[in-house]
Amino acid sequence: MNTRRGPVARLGAHLHAQALHYLLFAYRGHQTLRRRPTPGGPHWPVFGLAGAEIALTVDDGPHPEWTPPLLDLLHRHGVRATFFLIGDRVRERPDLAREVLAAGHLIGNHSMSHPQPFAALTRPDLRAQIEHAQREIEDATGVTPSLFRAPGGNWSSTVLRTTAALGLTPVDWTVNPSDWRSPGVPRIVRTLSRTRPGQIMLCHDGGGDRSQTIAALAEVLPRLTDRGLRFVTVPDQR
């Protein structure tokens, strides 16, 4: 669905979405400094966990080059993650979506085509993005996701109301190494190694070359488990 808007309305929506992006960036910084980040709920994103565990989330897949080695790495370290999948990518490789599920990981919805800024879409387009991805994931895996992550973490009151109306829990993050920028393995390792109890880590297995992400996680996963931290999937907060 592509609901038409006039040029002024489109510009206003885009500027509003960009303003929300920067406000949320600051809010995430505040969450990182909190002793325990906000668990969230149906009308506010989940930024952290209520307990002392940590969660690894992986966005933008499945990808034929990067998802399989990441699954192998997680298996070697006994880590369960939450994968937020893009509907278009699932349609291309439903077998990889099934592999993620078969490996014991949780699958969430990351929209149909990852449009940005997501909050600038009309309400019908927002709903279509989420519903179409739900159907693709259900068709591929037989599982109906209960979690949704907005592309780019671009939340708005309309995005949150639409997510809630579809019975999904909105999920954000606490620890972001910006691995999608490929900033270098040492930088990704440094950021992820600072993860504390209750925090949610953000990584990617799609959208580009993810060799740095996989190399960094190979260092970070044993480092965090050696500190006594336990990985869990993101809970449904509905």
C-alpha cells in the first residue's frame, strides 16, 4: 500500500520522524546509564530486561552469506538470540528463516522492506509493513512473531499504537556498536564488552558485509559468559 500525501505533508512527516530519531538517540543514552533499563510494555518500547540476564538481538536478515556462520557461532557458545527478520528477505530465503527457528532462536518482525524513516509512513502503510512481514514469517516458519522492532528504532506514537493494535510488543535496545557501519572489529568488541545485566545488545546479519560483526561476537560472547552473564531471548511484555 502506498497512501498518497501532498509534498508539504510528506516533508512535515519526514522532519517529525527525524526529530524523533534524535530524541530517541538521547533517550537510549540515558537508558545505557541506568542501573536497569526500562523493561517497556505494549505502549512503550522494551529497552532492557527485568532480570540480570542479557539479550542479543540481530536485525535485517536472513542473509545467505552471514546468517549461517552467525548461527554456527551462537551454537558453539550456547547462546540463544532474538532475530528481527525483514519480510522481503524471508520471502527470498524462507529456508534460512526456518534454520534460525530450528536453532532455538526467537524470531521477531522487522517490517516488510525496512523503509526509513519508518515513523514518516502513513498509518495504513505502517500497518501494511508490519502485517505483510507477519504473513511472510508465518508462511515460512509456521510461527507468528509477538515482537516488533521499528526499522532504525524510529518509533512514534502512531508506530507504537499500530504495533499494539496488532498485538505486538515493541522492542528497542540498550547497547549499540553501530556494526552496520563496519566501524572495525575492535570498536564493536569494546562497545559490546561493556554490556551489563538487563541490557539488550543490537547487532546485524543483513544489510551489508557483516564479517566484522561475526568476528567481534567471536571475541565478545565468551568474554561476557566468563563474567557470569547469561543470554536470554527478549520476553514478550504484552
